[in-house]
Amino acid sequence: MEKLKNIIIINDECGISGGGPKVSMMEANSLVEKYNVIYFCGFITSMQEIDKRVNVINVYKKPFLKQNKIIGALRGLYSFKAKRRLSKILKKFSKEDTVIHVHGFTTGLSSSIFKSIYKSAISVFFTCHSYHMICPNGGFFNYNTQKICNFEPMKSKCKKCNCDSRSFLFKKYRILRQKFQLHNIKLGKNEIHYIFISELSKKHLIDGLSPITEYRFVHNPIDRRPVKINNISSNKKYIYVGRIQREKGVENLCFFAKKKDICLDIIGDGNLKEELKRKYASNKIRFLGWQNYDYINKELLEARGLIFPSIWYECEPLTILEAKSVGLPVMVSNKCAGIENVTEKSGKIFDPFDYSTFSEAIDYFNDDKNIESLSINAYLEFEEYLKKNNHIKNLVKFYEDVLDDRK
């Protein structure tokens, strides 16, 4: 007799603004076919992407940063409302047939939710989409120097470093928030079952999370695209899909693309968009804004290659796998976990700070024979990825194994 009946998914946002929210909603949509699923979130930006059978419960109307500055800042440290609301929900469920799966909590819920979770004694799982569990700014990245940060989190050098994307004052706030978080979550002292999505993220998180009760790799779910590229050598443009922010490396990409004189479509939005648009927009470099699934799918099919220039330790970029699902070869930065899903047969790895490596990769992609071979292999590698990584099956297996161990 199956024990698992209820799954409570927790995330800051209901709406797709990035990889983490997208994964959490894809899980909810798949799991609701068999289980009772509650999606507990800080705020809602869109209900279009989530199945109507999923019970969505939100705490606020906006993220903390868009609320009153003082009230939002206090709630970011410790949200009593989120804690109370979650406690009320969890009282209705049993630890015998229920699991809690947390994806994010910093922008709309706060670490106060872990007080409610631990009190319920329901098994809790946490997917590491970023490094917020141990790093104050969540990225092991200095936004001012645009370099990866090697300081030990929350130690003296970390606290003194002006690495924040907003200001040093906001960094001080993040330090304070991290202290609340460490107190509420009590890393290593409570049984959180961690889910890693790449070797790179595990490498940089494992020591800070230790001692870990249990962890597993459950790679991100991927929507299969309905059509594969045919005759890719006739495609001339390259594309970037994602947020337009410093850590994503889009600024360097625009500079390189202009210097190399290639056609580049940039799909996405972010705080650098207008600045880069003023500087680089032309008939060859187009800024298309954020687009829906169908539009992006059309762009993937019309492209010669996807360029992923991230300059931080990005955990497992969904865009790379989505590109490979239609047979689109990928040029990926050597700084992120995307290199784990690209081989010499399906793409090229380049240094996002070194134009010569970018230029060499473009030259290779521009050869028609090379690009046709890369496309075939990208598609075949994606097929193999799907065989090895049934996301929902592996996820439910982890849930059930933990519940079985509680007997």
C-alpha cells in the first residue's frame, strides 16, 4: 500500500520568472495527476502556468522588495504571517503520508517557515537552485568586480566585502537576514533532505550544509519541444535566452557579438536590458524582451546556436537542455554547471572573459559541416538524458524512501 498522499510545494513565487519557479510549477503540474498537491507561495505573478487542480495558497500580493520598504525589509528577516499561515495548513496533514518540498523562500516567505516545518515533523526536502542556504547574496559572486567570490560565507572577509548587486548597505541587510536564516534553519541539526541538480552546485554547497542527513541528484525536468531542427546549416543567427543581468554575462556577450559581427537575438528582461539596448542594439543585435513558450520555440528552431555566457556558478541551466531537445548546439561558459550537459560533440565551451575562445567557437559553429554534426549529436544526447533522468520518477522515489525510513 502506497504511503505518499500529499505533497506541499513551497516557493517564493507562483509564476515563471526563472529556473527555480519554473521547476517547482512543473513538478506541481505533474504530481497533481496522482497526489494531492498544495503550492504554498509568497506571492503570485501568474496562474497561467499551473494546473487548476493544484491548490495555490499565497501569503502576500507582492515580493518583499515591492512592499513598503521598512515593512518589506522586516518581513524578509522574519515573516510571522508566512509562519502562521503555513502552520495552519500543516496541522491538517500527517507526517505519515505527507512531504514538504521547498524550492525558495528569500523573496516572499522568509526562513520563518522552517519553524513551522520543523514543528510539524513532516519530512522536508530542499532543492538547491542557488546558494542562498549559505551565501548571503546567493551566488558566490561579486557583482561589483564581476568575479566569482572565494570568501568563506559569513566570515570576516565576506562581511566586509562590498559584493552586492544593489549597495553595501543592502549587503549588510543580507548579512542580518542570513543570521536569522542560520538560526531558523539550523543547518546540520535538522533533517533536511537535499536535492542537488549539478555536481558544481554540490561541490560549492556540501561543506556549508554539513552534516547532511541525506542528499540525492535529481536533475531538472525538461519540456520536450515538439519539433526538431532540419537543415540547421541554413540558419544564420545565434540566440541568448535568459535574464539580462550582470551575472548572466550578457554584457560581455554583446561586446563579443558586435566585435565578431554576428547576428544575435537576445530574449529576456532584466536590469541591464535598457543600458545594453542603447549601447548595442542594431540590425544584427536585437533585444526581443521576454517571450512566451511558442515564441521561444520558434526562435530555437530558426537559430544556428544557443550562447550561454554566464559568469557565475549557475547550478543547472534549463535553457541548454531545452535547446538540445530540438537539436540546437550550445556554446556554454566554462564558469557554470552548463558544461555538465555539453560535450565536444554537441557544442563548445568558452571563457566568457576571453574573446579569442568565443571567436574560435563561433568559427567552428559557422562551418556548415560542423554545425550539422553538432545538431545531430545535441539531439541524440538529449534523448539519452531523458532516458537517464526521469525527474518525477526519481523525485517520488526519494520522497517514498524517506517516508519508508520513518516506519
